[in-house]
Amino acid sequence: MLPPETASAAVNYPAPRPRHLQADAIFKGLTVIGAIIVPVIMAGIVWELLAGSLPALQKFGVRFFFTEAWNPVTQNFGAASSIYGTIVSTAIAMMLAVPMSLVIALFLVELAPPWLSKVVGTMIELLAAIPSIIYGMWGLFIFAPFMSKYVQPFLGDTLGFLPLFQGPPLGIGMLTAGIILAFMILPFITAICRDVFALVPPVMKESGYGIGATTWEVTYKVTIPYGAVGVLGAVFLGLGRALGETMAVTFVIGNTHRISASFFAPGNSIASCLANEFAEATEPTYVSSLIALGLVLFVFTFVVQVVSQMLLRRMYRSWSLKI
Amino acid sequence: MIPRPYTGRRITNLLVNVISVTAAVMGILILIWITYMVIYRGLAAINLDFFTKLPTPPMMPGGGLANAILGTLVMTVLATLIAVPIGLLGGICLGEFGQQSRVAEVCRFAANVLIGMPSIIIGIFVYGLLVITMGNFSGWAGAVALAIIMLPVVARTTEDMLRMVPDPLRESALAMGAPRWKVTLSIVFRAAKSGIITGVLLGVARVSGETAPLLFTALNSPYMISSLSQPTPNLTVTIFNYAMSPYEDWQQLAWGASLLITVSVLALTLLARFTFGEQKR
């Protein structure tokens, strides 16, 4: 019990000090500024890409996206070879990385004992920590010679009847770039797939095992369908990474503005073209064409990002309700 | 329904198990292969000169990358100084004040997209924002580009960590009469400390290996840094330039620089995991 004097003092105590409120308002204002900066930067990026690419797009029109020509001397530019290279190298990477990530996640969640799962999981995650340029160094000096000496002659001998695997084994080229990209996005897809697999309610898996299903059958028919949205989200996340990956690709893709049927042939991607040429470009049309390439890359990654965000958010939301 | 024979199903299962172990082993082998090669080729380039001398023209022995090491350090520290305060504030806004609001929703979305944006696009943005307006490539532009990459990482981790702090902690502090800013900064932040430090460390790790955003912001230079308004030497662009050169000794230096970058990035990453330990999930 409070003594009566104190109680009356509490009643007379002045209402919250204005200064105190002011400090809170200022603090909140500052945090809002800190948060608003992020969308402002996004808007700035969009505005700059649009404004910067306008001259090139006005000059070349829709043709810009479909012509292979890339000639700084005659000031004639087309994005087709870069867009093609980006899509092909990413497709190779996805075809390798998605199944590999799924089975590694399966290993981590279902097969390995917890201690091993932790060690292997950490090592796979460390693949994501290695900077892009280190993949580039390794790719150019170690992996490309390995490809040209062992992998490409082998593919040429066995699958050489396909135009995809014809041509001299140079080492550098689309295939090498795609394989290195696959290793780079592997940890991202694996990490999410592992979470998805681990989050599937044990009851679901146990009922599968209960009727005599094998580990693979439970994974294929219970776990993956249950977590399909999440797995798809992971795939899109990896796709976004692969599309914009710059330095590793620049080292090994060969950097020629040409579309070739063979995966062995050198080519280029949007990101590698920007990395190689942007700092040296001086003529306005050249710079503008490069920024237009950047705009294409931005649109690609933006769409992929948005899809993956939506999928992953939907998964986590529906699961937090179910679990 | 006729059941499929158990033997066949077991063989399929075994096959998948073998494939999945092989895939995991392959992932680990790649990690070991890369780190081994970087250490093996890099150690040959590391000596006292590497840290103390300036680069020499090709075929002249005795060069080092003192300027690039310093440049990378300065730009990374600057980027951290820019990105961390703003990122923390942004994270507080998202995590403490506007969990549901429309504005917070937009900011969160933008941060997520910015995290996945190719860093070379950020390079183009800063090129237009600072390099064109200031008239030349500069260390400031490089630092700002790195800061923009770091900012959403710090903001989003801060938000996630703040959300993990239980509400009763805030309520009891508010009930004691502490103003909101004090509750956030001295109560909630203390509870979320290790997570936020992890976020910052991961952000630093990510930008210290970045090359693409520096290519046309900081550019590179063979001289000592005299001012940040000049093209600024840095390790990653040096690796790129030297690796693409036909000179053996320059390529050797590039391996040395690769080793330095890999070791620092991996150390930061492991340190971040160590700080956060088991709290992650």
C-alpha cells in the first residue's frame, strides 16, 4: 500500500514530458528514414537504367534485343548474343544444380546422422561464402584446363553426334561457365530445400514409412509434394543468382559476342559483357547500349526474385498455420 | 492393386542413396579443391614484399600489393560505416515500429529484392550516381557501391533478430517508464546483440570479396592511395586485371591476393557462425 502522500503526488505528477515524446518522435523518424532509403535506392536503380538505356533503345528499337551484332567501331549494337549466353549458361547451371541440391538436401535430412549432417551442411554452405572472383581464378587456371583435357574430349567422344558437344575442347566456354555457376548456386538451393524437408511434419513422413515405403519413396511422394512450393521458391532463388553472377562467368565464358550451337564454344553473358566493357566504353551509344543490357538483366532478375519471394512467403505462411 | 516387388524398390532406394552421398561428396570435394588450389598457388606469392611493396611493371621482380590491400581495407571500412548505422535504423523501423504497415511491407520487399540484385547492376547505378556527377572514378564511389550491397543485408538481419526478442521484455521496460528509443537501444538491442553482430559480419564478408561493383566505381590504380576522390587500388579488381594479363608474375600476385581474400572472407563467415552459434534455428 502506498502512503496517501505519495498517492496524491502521483496524481499531481505532470503528464509525460514533451521532451521525452520528442525524443521518441525523432528516433522513430530516423528509423523510418533508414528504412525508406532502401526502396529509394531501388527506384533510383530503375530510373537510372531506364534513362540510361533510352538513347540506345531509341536508336535501335526492338531490333536491339534480336540482333547479334556488337561492334563498337561502327556503333552497331544488339543484345541477342549476351541474352542467349545468359540464358544458356543459366540453363546448364540449373539442370545440374537443382537435382544435385535436392539429393544433397535428402542426404542432410534423411540419411546422414546429425553430426555428419551438420558438418556436411556447413561445408556446402561455405561454398556460398567463397567470393565470385575466387571461383573465377579457380575456373580459369584449374577447372578450364581440366575440362579441356578430360571432360570435353570425353563428352565429344560419347555425345559428339549432338551439335551441342561439337568443336574444339577449348576449356573455356558455355559449358564450363554453366558448371561453375552450378556449384555457386548449389548451396543456396540446398539450404532452402534442407529447411523445407526438415519442416515437413514428422507425422506425414512417419505415415509413409508406416505403410512400408522406402526413404526415397517417402521423399519423392510425401516430402517433395508437401514442400513443392518451397522447393520451387528455392529453384527461383538459385535462378536469380545464376542470371546475375558476374565475375566467375567473366573469367571462363570466353567473352565473344557470338551465338554458337555448341556448348564448347566461347560466348558471353550480359553480366560478363558489362564487366569487360563498361569501364572502357566512352561513346554515348556504346555506354547506353551497355546500360540497356543492364536493364534486361535487371528485368530478368527482378521477375525471378519477385516470384521466388512470393513462393517462399506463401510456403512459410501456410506452414506456420499448419504446424 | 498388385504391389511392386520389394527388391526392386529397395534397389531404387539404394541407388538414390548412393547418388545423394556422391552428390554431397562432390560438393565437399569442390570446396576442398578450390581452397587447396588457392592456398597452394597463393602461398607461393605471399612474402613480406607482398604486404609492403607497390606493384611493379610485369617481369620486374619484387612487387607487392600494399596499395590494393590498403585500398580494399579502407573501402570496406567506409562501406561498413555507411551501411551499418542506416541498416540498423532501417531494421529497427521494420522490426519494432511497422511490422504490419504498408510502408514497412514495401521496404521489406525492396530489401529482399536488393539482396538478390546482381552486384554489377549496383555498379552501374553508382557509376551514374557518383562517377558521372563527380567526373572521375573514385574510392568514395566504390565505398558507396559496397555500402548499398551491405545495407539490405544488415537491415533484414536486424529486423529478423529484433522480432525474435519476446514482447514481454519490451512491455516490462515500457511499464517502468522508459521511453521507446531507450527500450529499443538498451533493452531489445542487448537481447538481440549476437544475431545483429552476425548480420553485420556476414555483410562485411560479402562485400570484402565483391569485384563487380568496383569495376567501374573505384576502378583500380597501381599507385599508393593519395585521396579517395581518385581511382582507388583494391584487391579484387587487381586479381581480375592480373589474372587476365599474360604475365606469369602478375598471375602469381593474383593468386596471392586470392588467398588473402579467401582467408579473410572465410574467417569472417566462420566467425559470424561462431558468434551466433546454435541460436539460428
